[in-house]
Amino acid sequence: MPPCLCVSLLPQLGCPSFLTFSTFRDVDTFVYLCASMKNITVIGGGTMGNGIAHVFAQSGFEVTLVDVASAALDKALATIGANLDRQIKKGALSEEGKAATLRRIHPMTDLKNGVSNADLVVEAATENIALKLKIFGDLDAFAPPGAVLATNTSSISITQIAAVTKRPTQVIGMHFMNPVPVMKLVEVIRGYATSNAVCEQIMTLSRQLGKDPVEVNDYPGFVANRILMPMLNEAIYTLYEGVSGVEEIDTVMKLGMAHPMGPLQLADFIGLDVCLSILRVLHDGFGNPKYAPCPLLVNMVTAGKLGAKSGEGFYVYTPGSKELVVAERFR
């Protein structure tokens, strides 16, 4: 298809005004990106993956949710159903809306088939750089040539991830916040080669989900975690050095700084293993000792005390109970 014909088809394709043929290397990619995104594939059925699948499906997109473990997919669908029920109880959703949302989510364990029709792939696997690089190599091989490949990474370099693909202009960060159905922010992270058109497309798409996207550049931790993680790490150091106790540290930040959740409780909620991983990315990326993870954090992760997900971190978490109980070690 000649470029002049592409231009004439823009209105029929629903093409946003920011897209021009000159942005892309070939006609097929140009036409593919001009067409409205309809089919979304989410990689990973964990906390972030099921939340991302939830918001896309509720916003009218067809979603393929891919995880290598069928049990993880079952758990993800159950979680989405429970979260939709909460929306119904609050009057924010009807029973028909719940049923329609669930019909749009298609679980799958095979990655190749799961991305074969994707307009956008959002990777939300474990925050492990080797795993993400492997996934993106596979996505590049299996996804349609015009598909945009996004990662929900909270700290890993978009540029490094893009470098394992043959489409670095179409690789971008799409960092949702937890819990995804509730939190409004999406950090949209431009890699070194990410095109303006793809960035604008993802900004627009995020708004379609009812989110407030913020564009940031690709440096370790981006904005959110470059600011948040040193604060959480300092709170852990404050406990480690005996300055004050768990409840006391969290109380100071809640009452004195108007934080809705104290830093130690927040670290538990995020996952202490995730906090450690991000701090290591910051430390390695900047080479600055101020990002060095607290030894207490390292020990807790090594001991399997990962926070809410493992049942114990700085607090103890009992299913069905909302009471905050400080872990015995810190009493």
C-alpha cells in the first residue's frame, strides 16, 4: 500500500492526528499502529497482571491473559471476580457489567498463541531482568510486527528491554500502580528509541482506561520508585538502627506527614522482595551508596518474610483480619 493511500485512510482507521507515515519504517507498521487498539494481551496472572487485565476488559477491550501456570490463571480470574463484586457493592458496576467484563478475558497458557492477534502486549511478570529479557525476545518473535510491546516494570531499563527486540521504537514502559483498578496513575516511560507516536498512543490509551498518565524518561526507578524506595529503605534503616519501633515509625509518617499508610506497612504491601529488587536496580544503575538496601531488608527477604504476600513482614497478616499486628521479632 503506497503512503498516499495510507494517508487517505486515516479517518476510516480512526488514526490519531499525531501519527504520520514518516514516523515508521514501513507501511504495514504504519497502518497497524493507526488502527484503534482492540486486542490486548497481558503477560502474567499475578497481582499486577490480573489488575491490568481487569481494567482493560472493563473498559471494553478484548484481553488475553497469559500465564504458564493454569492455577495462576484460575486464581487471577477469581481475584478479578471478587474485585468486580466490590465494585457492585459500592454501586459502581452492575451485574451485567461484571459478566461482560469477565467475558472479555480469555485465559491462555501458550505465549505464542496468546500474542498472535495482539495490538498491544503488556508484560507484568516477576521483576526479574533475565526473565523480562527472555519474554521480550519471545514477544518480538511471536507478536504481529506492528504490535506495541509494553512492560509494567517498576524500575528496569526500558532501553535495555527494547534492545533484545527488532522493534525498539515500539517498546515502552506502562507502569501501573497497585491496586490497578483503584489507582489512577500510569507512568508512561519512554525508552531511548521509543517513538513519539507510540508514546502518544499509550498516553491516549491510558486515558481511555480512566487513568492519569504521566510521561517520564528512562532512568533507574523512573520517578515513582526513585523517590519512594529510598524513603522506604530509610524507614527500614531507622528500625534497623534502633531509632524507633515499627508502629512508631509508621505513626510518625501517617500523622506527621499525612501519609495514608506508614512506610513499613507500605513496604509489606508492595512486597519486601520487590522493594529489594528495585533498590538493587537503583544502586547498580546510579552507583550511589545512598541506594544500598538496608541489611535488615536483605535478611528478611532471604528468610522468606516478604510482607503481606507471605503472611509476615514488619507486620503479621492473618486472612480475613484487617488488624495490624507487629511481627513478633519487632515487638
